[in-house]
Amino acid sequence: MKTSIKVWHLEITGTGTAEKPAGIPRPYALREAKVALPEVSRFLYVTVGGRWRWYLRKDWTWDQWKTWLDRKEIHTWIAYLDGTPLGYFELESQPRATTEIQYFGLIPCFIGQGYGKLLLEDAIEKAWQLGGKRVWLHTCSLDHPRALDNYLARGFKVFKEESVKDDVPDAPLQPWQNADKPFD
């Protein structure tokens, strides 16, 4: 069934224009995943995006994941809290000094604790370090209700809005039943 989706395309231009309060310590360790493992990337994609019905990669095979991740333009960063992944972002270096934040998000049990703001600031910083003059992303009406506000608060500006219709799964993707429940 076709679902109507509102899509916002956002960008920051010129290095260092994102708001980043100096000296705020990160309660997590941020590490780049330098070994392309489809199993890890698919785990993050499904676990982070399942609740928001991310679907564009849901049917990718192991080979499709590997081909994507093996590209030198792809950079995956994972945030760990006490050794446990709490979220990730995937960056793609693109022509004309541009970096796209392909995917960004938190594992559901870590939402609402302030990590999203910090991790987005880190994603922007890593994008600038790739040598770009423009960082961009898109979000949509299927995303977390505060996602757009977070992007705008970090300095992104909307440069395009559109409405699209696409086949979206009826139910959220889940690696297994109840995977999105908070810790006790």
C-alpha cells in the first residue's frame, strides 16, 4: 500500500557552522567501524530504524551490504556506552566537497536521554573532517517526532520539501519481537 511521506532535505554549508558547545564531555565512546561487516551494519539499521519503518535497505542481501560498505566513500561511526552500542551514523563522501549523513539514530532504549543531540554534533564534526563544505541529510514524517527539530537546532536549514508516496511496511522492522522495549 502506498503511504504519503513528507520529506525534508536539510543542509549546512561552510565548515564549522554547526552549533557545538565547547567542552561538553561525551558519556559514550565513538568509534569508526573500519572493517566492513554487513551483519553489524544491518543490525544497526534494523535496530535503530525498525521503529521508524526504515525500509529502503530491508531486503538487501549480504552481498549488497558488503558492496555498499566496501566503498571508500562510506564511513560508519558507532557510539558505545559502557561497551554497548547506543547509536550510529553513516556518512557518504560525495562530489563537490559534500558529505551526506545517510543514516543517523539511536537504539530505542537510549532515546530521550540527550544522546541524540550529542551524537548529531559528532556526525556533523566527522562530516566536516572528511573535507566537505556542505553536509546534508534528509528526514521524513516517518522519523522520530523530534528529529527535524534536532537537525534544525544543530544548524541545518531546509533547502527542499516534498511529498512522496512509497510502499512502506505496515509494521516496524524488528530484529525480533519486543526488541524496542527499554531496559528494566
